[in-house]
Amino acid sequence: MNIEKKIKELAVQVKAASRVLAGTPTLEKNSALRAMAAGLRQRRGFLQEQNQLDLAQGRAAGLSAAMLDRLTLSDKVIEAMATGLEEVAAFPDPVGEVERMWRRPNQLLVGKMRIPLGVVGMIYESRPNVTADAAGLCLKSGNGVILRGGSEAFHSNMAVLEVLHEALATTSIPASVIQVVPFVERQAITCMLQCEAEIDLIIPRGGEGLIRFVVENSRIPVIKHYKGVCHVFVDAGAEIEMARNIVINAKTQRPGVCNAAETILVHKDIAASFLPLMVDDLKARQVEIRACARTQALCSGLVPADEADWATEYIDLIVSVRVVDDFDAAIAHIAEYGSDHTETIVTSDYHRAQEFLRRVNSSVVMVNASTRFSDGGELGLGAEIGISTTRLHAYGPMGLEGLTTTKYIIYGDGQIRE
Amino acid sequence: MNIEKKIKELAVQVKAASRVLAGTPTLEKNSALRAMAAGLRQRRGFLQEQNQLDLAQGRAAGLSAAMLDRLTLSDKVIEAMATGLEEVAAFPDPVGEVERMWRRPNQLLVGKMRIPLGVVGMIYESRPNVTADAAGLCLKSGNGVILRGGSEAFHSNMAVLEVLHEALATTSIPASVIQVVPFVERQAITCMLQCEAEIDLIIPRGGEGLIRFVVENSRIPVIKHYKGVCHVFVDAGAEIEMARNIVINAKTQRPGVCNAAETILVHKDIAASFLPLMVDDLKARQVEIRACARTQALCSGLVPADEADWATEYIDLIVSVRVVDDFDAAIAHIAEYGSDHTETIVTSDYHRAQEFLRRVNSSVVMVNASTRFSDGGELGLGAEIGISTTRLHAYGPMGLEGLTTTKYIIYGDGQIRE
């Protein structure tokens, strides 16, 4: 079948179904989420059988062990998908919420009520669990969703869809609020990106190449996040133990994710007392350190950092380290090389803590906490569907609320405009 | 000079200046706004002299009297521009506002702080007063702005810019936070729309043709609003006098604007008692009525409405009228033909009032009030820079808050992630 025509057809179906979902009461949506969770558990055998087809193809295609691991629907992964859906069922429903209302001088009562965006298009890479996670968040927030996972997870994604559709068939929600693009060709993405009458928002998750491809080809607004070059700035007078713990945690607790720290900036007045301890901490954890000249002068045996290091997201056990003259130099470094993702200052100075929060306009700005907290779950948003490092619509971790917008509602008693 | 190069150069200047403005305290921004207002008053002679050049060209080019009127910088218009800037100075500054903070189980204190978007690109048609209005709103919200007005207002817009720059020269804010594109060629718009590294948001204001051109050519997110096909639904049991007043006001108080009503839907149970009165009211005000068959059966001498009428924004003393079977039929009509702008129900029924607010997802939804209140000033947002009928980032009238986004801020005491 013609790919373009089929994608358009799917998008039209999802759009129509999303109108029904937009008016579905919370209790009904929650029942559906729990039915979806139960379905994933009951149909584990079918999911794993389909997943084996992808794994066999992946092995034949020579995928790395790490990639095969991400692709595997183990018992544990399936249970986590089910639990995730139950957690989303337990979150408050943003739809219909009115945060405050205000009275106008003519007695009109005005407020803003949250409503769904409409239809979300998700484009992502190998992990098939994203299929259930994204479907759950979109359903709870009243949005239809069209999912386009990686070609290497094709059978797994179609199997997850089948199970979710079986669950929805037991509810009043039309199954077609959730669809998976049934094509492995890249053309399918291009076709999705042209459906601006049906899809309201595109969320790509994956490498920088995928995201650039989506941004360049989309006629639909894109929530994007190219990379996370996160900074820890250790200020003069910082508590040394606190700074050590935060640096270790931010770099090594999970180095392969976007909120891990990539660059440590150290105030020159604390460099001599702090850096040798930090370097030992990191070396003990097999972290490669790329250092500026001043850091090298204090700690021997480090790799020199070059200009490109300051803008690099290693996503690995590598970190760049730079001594800066003062607070302003740290802010300037972040402005020049940062990616607007997450930055933290370790300080004991009240004024600089407040100034850092005011002057650094990354999507998440912290004082005395690990960059690893830059995550929807950790910030209390419930789960997250993605993260935005551009400022339109959403900025930073994006949860259920980010999947909604607000309309103005007005209660009158016959007011007319003079 | 090469247009593309010059636009890029302007955009880079505005971006750099916007970084300074983002950190400028409210008091300083307010002083600048008042200096801008004073400048417009003092330099009225210069502004009108430059405006005469545009008016002479406009007359020679055969512009209509209405267009020449919109182009004229009369004493009254200049005073309104100055007053507008002073009003913006008096609004609360959204930048730096933290609406609420919440405590996480690990004691992290998390909040969202408002920050400017960066640089706004405004593309608009003839009225030169928009130049000062938009510059004021962007300055207050901490955004740089690049303005591209209509070619017929070229001298007027450049003169307004000169006066605003003179005023900014007396402050610490770099004058280049406000720039006007110094080219009349349409290519200048295309060039602006490619500056995605410098401009964060495009707001076009004008006819549907201009807006479509901008959307199709932009690599930058666009806040858009194609048309306003606003509905008044007169429910069974509505108070007849209230319904008459609201219809008259919504259609005739200012028919040339987007929040004027274009279609009146009338419940069949109230049609016989209400429609003859409404038709007399509108005829007495020279409104042409395009009616469905059932309306024609009740009121003689009306023009029949055809299918195209239901989707038409007349922006004139014309209205379409349709009798509907029930509440659901009214909702379905709005969903099919509406433009997601503004709809109002006139009703005395509690349940249907609440249901209308819940089920109609236009950007502004009202009960018992004229559609003419769908306006930033009337809703209490202060002034408005535009209106959005698409759901991303902003939906409905967009004021100072719509020109900002939020970053997450986090106060910690050394927390690390387990």
C-alpha cells in the first residue's frame, strides 16, 4: 500500500478518535490505563514471541550488545511498562483544571481551563517500552498519538499496539486514539511530518541526527532537545564534601543520559583545595578527565581539553574540567558552550545562589543539587514524555501538563461591550 | 546593500541586545517605556512629517480612504501610542515571577520562573501604531523585537523607530533591542523567517494571505490566527432581551474585527419568539442576513445562506443565521465550521452552560457575554500582542505572559540522586 496515503489515513483516524477522547471523563481514562496494564501482563508470552523476531533480526544485522539489551522485552521491562501505565492512571488529570479565575470590573468571571493539544506524533528509536509509556501519557492527557518507533523494534511495537487496542476495546474510548506507523521506511517519518491538519505536535526522541532530520522536514511544531551539555559550577567557598558528592553523582550515577554533567567549572579560589580530591574521586570511578591548563597544573596526568571539548556531550565516563576566574566567567562559559539543558551551582553564598538562578536561563537551573534531578519524575511532574531545550510551548522536562494547553472560559450575565 | 545579509546582521544585533534586556530590572524597563512615550509626544512634528510621505505615496497609489485613515499618524493616534506605552509600564512584569514552589520528598524545593522568550519577529500590515505597541510589549517582557511593517507605512515606521531609539539612548538598555526592517521588498520577510538561530517566535498580523505566506516559509515557530468565525448560540429558554443585546453587540459594535460574530445559531424551540425580533434589530442596523430555510420561513425577505456562508468571516455588516435542532447540533456546527476563535452561548440553563464551556474547545468560550470581550485588554491581560487559534505555546489572546516561558529552578542542600 502507498505509504503516504496510509499515514494520512491513520492520522485522520487518530484525529477523529482524539475528539472523543478529549471529552472522556478521567475515571474512564484511568480504567482504560489499568486495562492496558493488565493486558501487557496477560499477553507477556505474545509480546516476547514477537520481540524475539526483532532480536533475531538485530543479531543478524550485527547490533551491539547494548542495543540488543535496549531492544529486549524482558519480564522486568514488561512489568515496568505495566506499572508505568498504572502510575499514570494515579496522576491527577490536567484536563479541565482551572488554576484560578479572576473577576473583571464589569463582573465577567474569567479563567483558563486546560484542554488537550489534539494529536501528538512521537518519533523515537529502539526501546519498545516507549510505545506503551508515550501511549499512556497521551491517553491520560486526552491526546491521540501516532507512534513511529525504530525499524529494529517493528514487531515489538506492533505487538504492544495490538495488546493496547485489545484493552481499549473493553472501554468506551475508540482504539484508534493510539496508532503505530506500520512501515519501517524513513519515508513514513516524512509523511507524518506533512500531516499538519491532523497532528498538532511532534516529539522526536533519539540522537541529534534524528532530531535535526525531523526539525528540517516538519511543517508541524516540534518539541526538540538536541543535546545536554550540563554544567556543575563549584563556587569559591562551596562545601568541599557537598561539591565532591554532587560532581560524582552528576557525572557517574548514570553517564549515558542527557542530564549527566559534562563540564565541571571550578572557581580559582577553591581550585587548589578541591580539584585534587575531585580528580581522585573521578579517577577511582574510571572517568577520563579533559582538563584546562590550570587544572593540569594542579593535578598531574590529565588529558588536555581542547575548544571542542567544552561543547561536547560525551554521554560516557568522560568529563571536561575548567578553572574560571570568578562567578561571571562561569556564567559566560555556560552561555557560550551550554545547550540550555541543566546547570547547577555548588555554593554557600546566598547572593550568588540567587544570582545564578536569575541569570542562567537554561531549562533547569539548580543550587546545591545534582544535575541528575532534571527529570520529570524527580521534579514531581509524574512521568515525562520528553524534554525541551527550546522555549516555545514547553521548556525543560515535559509531563502531562506540557501535553495540554489552556482555553479562556468566561462566565457572564449578559455583558456587552460598550 | 544585500537584503539577506542586512537582515541577518540586524537579527544578530537584536539577539545580543536581548541578552542584556533579559537581565534588566523592571524599574529600568519601566523608565525606558516612559521615556519612549515622552519621545513620541515631543517628536510629534517629525513623526507627522514622515507620515505625510507615506500618505502622499498612498494617495498616489490609489489606496482607499479606509486604508489611508489607518495609515494616518494623527495627534490622537500618537497620543494613544504614548499612553499605550505608559500603560505597559504600569503592568506587572511577568519576568522573574514564580507562581508556586513545591517541596519534593528529598526536600528539594522546585518552582518555575518566568523568563523572556528571546527575540520576537513581528510582521504586520499598514497601521504604524503597531510599531510602538509591539515594541513596548516586547521590551516589558524582556524580549528583543524585529518589526517588519507594511511597505506603505515605511517612512512612518522608520520615524517611530528613530524616536524610540533616541529614548533608549537615555537608558542602560541597548537601543538595538528594537529594530525595524529597513526594506520594503517582500524578500525581507523570507529572510527574517530563515533566522532561526536569532529569532525565537514569529507573530504575523494581517490578512489570511500574509499569514499563510509566513507559515509556509518559516523555519521559526509562528503564532497564527487565520480568521475569526465566531458564533453566538441562542439556547432554548434564553432570556430574549439578553440574547438580543448580545447578538447586536457581537455583530455590530465593531464589525470589522476578528471577535465580531459571523454566525448566529438559534435553538428551534426559541426560534419563533426570538428570530423576528433579532432580524428587526439587525435590519435596523443595516446588517445583511444570510439565513437557513427555517429562518427564512419565520422571517421574510432574507438572503438564503449557502454552505460557504457558514465558514465565512465577513468582517462586515453581514451575518449568517441558522436554526438548529438542539444543543448537540449547535456544538457540531461550531466544530465543523468554526475557526477555534471565540464562541458564546446565551442560556439560562445551568447544565448546558457548564457543558458548553467543557465541550467547545475554541480559544475563548463564553456564557452570556458578547464575543467582543475576546481581547487581551478586556480579559485583563493588559494589552495584547496577538491572538492564537492554534494550541501550541499560546491559545487565544496573547499578552505579556504569552511572551515569556518558564524555566525550572531548584533550591537544594546537597541532594544527590540515589
